[in-house]
Amino acid sequence: MNDIQKKISIKNILESFKSKKQSVYDDEFINIENAKKEWEDAKNIFENVSQPDLVDYAIYKVEAAEQKYIYLLKQYRNNNLT
């Protein structure tokens, strides 16, 4: 294998690694956006619930969705800082 082929091969490996890494970050970002929407939807349900029996459920959904969003956001930040 000559020098040009080695450089091309290494370049292809690096580009492949970068695209896979970017894909992972994109997936993480999509998960964060989905969690944020889930949280917003849960808040909307809570604000519009009219049956007293569903208030506790709505509160639970809001708190759970908020914690999920915060967790994913922290994970994303930690992964991108290292």
C-alpha cells in the first residue's frame, strides 16, 4: 500500500468515525427534544385536567417527564464536555 492509499484509507476511517459520532449526538439531541415535548405535553394535560381523580396522575406525569428531560440534558452535556 503506497502513501496515498494509506492517507485515503485513514481519511475514510476518520470520516466514518466522525459521521457515526455525529449520528450518536443527533440521536441524543432528538431524545432530548422528545423528552422536552413530553414534558410540555404533560404540563398541558395538567393545566387542562378537569376530573379530580386525574389530578394526581397529571402531577405524576409532569414530574416524571421533567426528571427525564433533566437527566437526558445532563447526560448530553457530560458526553459533549469529555
